Amino acid sequence: MKQSLFEHRYRAEWEQFSLMLERLERDRKATGVDRFPGAYRRICQQLALARERGYSSFLIDSLQQLALRGHQQLYRHRSRLSANVLGFILAGFPRLVREQWRFVLAAGLMFFGSLTGFALLVYLFPELIYNLIPAEQVSEMQSMYDPDAGHLGRSAERAASEDWVMFGYYIMHNIGIAFQTFASGLLFGLGSAFFLVFNGLMIGAVAGHLTQIGFGQTFWSFVIGHGAFELTAIALAGAAGLQLGWALIAPGRLPRAEALRLAARKSVLMICGVMLFLLIAAFIEAYWSSMTTPTPMTKYLVGAALWLLVAVYLLFAGRTRHAPE
């Protein structure tokens, strides 16, 4: 392609990109520049083509100046994005949880209430577990947590790559449960309520049964660490789903579609925090929970510290201190 045709084809893009640059250079918070990253990549591609085809140094220098200015703006805005992400983790997410405390409370009661209630019932009436879980699965579960079997332990032969595989498995499995609990809230909240109670019953049945048959120390020392983040994440995913359902049930003066759209903004942000919790839970489960070297008491102490950390983070992180008047 001749240089004249190349310039004719792309000159409008260069001019538009230059205008975007000027706006960003004048105002860091300029709006209407959502296409900037894509436009920057195209400038870089066109600069590479101009060099490859041996176009004039004037054209190459002009494109290089645009690319350099674009790189500076892209780096600056990526730094701002990193700051925003860090701000959300340190303050925005716990504030959002506290802001939506009604849905969080409702979801917590459904999930943790069904979990503890059914765990107690199964502990007192062991045969109840077979009404919820097939006998074959109960047998498999017992073999997993048998103190004499050692299936949970990381043997000396277990490679780091296996830990990595389990880390990935836990992430996918837990995210699947959380997303199911969240997305089913679109069924007027009934889906989220169902999965909160169902998952609570399942976990409670396992906990009650294993404790009743004497495998409690193996089970509780395994789950207490990652459970702080994993179980909390499931409850928060349910809270986000309940918020979607409530927007459909009681939209107020807004049309249901608009009420749902507004609720979805906060719900999606909640799910972003849930994903972070599940990532932490998967890491702990893969690299700490399955270890047999630490004593059960050590795991209980670490687990208690993690539960306290989650509680303090959600209750107090992001609170601003007002100076006395």
C-alpha cells in the first residue's frame, strides 16, 4: 500500500485519537473516552506497519509521538484503575455489605440457620442424613474423613502441581455454587432462598453425621480455616441474589426493569467481593487445610483467627473517622 493511500485511510482515526489524548491530558476524569485503549492499540499497529513498509520518517515520527502520548495516558489510567480496585477491596466491599445488611442478614439466617439446625438434628437423630444424602455418598464421605485413612493429608509424594490442580478445582466448584445461588435470585428471590437453605442442609448433614460417628476432629480441623471465607461467600452470594429478587417483587415507583437494573449494579459489585473471598478460600483449602503436619489445635486457632478476621473486615473496614466538632 502506498503511503498516500495509507494516510488517507487512517488520517481520520489519528485525528480522533489526538482529540481523545488532548481531553485526557487536560482532565484525568474526562468522559466519553471508553474507546481509548482500543484506539491506542490500533495506533501501535499502524506505527508498526509504517516502519515495516519504510514510510517517511515524518509519518513514522508523528505516529510514534501519538503512541508515546497514548502510552502515558494508558499507564496513568491503569494506575487509577489499580487504585480503584484496591480501594474496593479495602473499603468499598465491606461498606457495600453493611449497606445491604438486611439482605445479608436474611441470607445468613437461611444459610447458617439451616446448617446449624440440621447439623444438630443429624447429630441427635443419625438416620436423618439418609433422607438427604444417598447411602453410597455417605460411605464415600466417611472414608474421606476417616482419621485412620489419612486421605486429607498431603503426603510426602504429593507434588506442588497437585496442590495447584486442587486450587483450580476448588475455585471452579465454589464459584459454580456461588453463581448458582446468586443468579437464581432472578426467580423473585426464591431460587436464592432455595439454594441457601439446600446448601446449608447439605453441609449441616455432613457436619452432624461426621461429628456423631467420631470423625469430628478430622472434619472440623479441615474445614474451619477455609470455611471462614467460603461459607461467608456463599451467604453473600445469596444476599446479592435476594436483592435482585426484591427489586422484582417490590420495585416501588420504578418500572421493574429499571429497579432490577439499579439493584444489579450493587449485586454485581457484591459478587466481585464474593469471588475474592472464594479465591482466598480455595488457596487456604489447597495449601493449608489438607496438611496433616499442624496439630488440630493449631488449625482450630488459625481457623478462629480467620473467622475473626472476616468478621472485623466486614464490620469495620472502610469506616471513616470523623473529627470531633
